[in-house]
Amino acid sequence: MSTLKKFFNDESGATAIEYGLIAAGIAVVIITAVNGLGDKVNKAFETVRDEMK
């Protein structure tokens, strides 16, 4: 019974899950920013290409 109480009172797994959720949130923000920036850079290169024709 003592081992079972220790298991339920142990919060180290919860901390790992919280860090995982934070990392996932940061990854979503980075992916969104890169996708938005990538479109702008692509349009800029297309403009330069068209002007060189």
C-alpha cells in the first residue's frame, strides 16, 4: 500500500508532460512563422526573377 501511495504522489511525470506541451506549443509557433515568412521570401524571389526577364 505504501508503494501505491508513493506512485500517486509522484509528480515527476507531470513535469515531463508539461515540458512536452510547452515544446509542442513552441514548435507550432515556429512552424507557423516559417510558413508565413517562406511565402513572402518566395514572392520576393519571383518578383526579382520576373524583373530580370
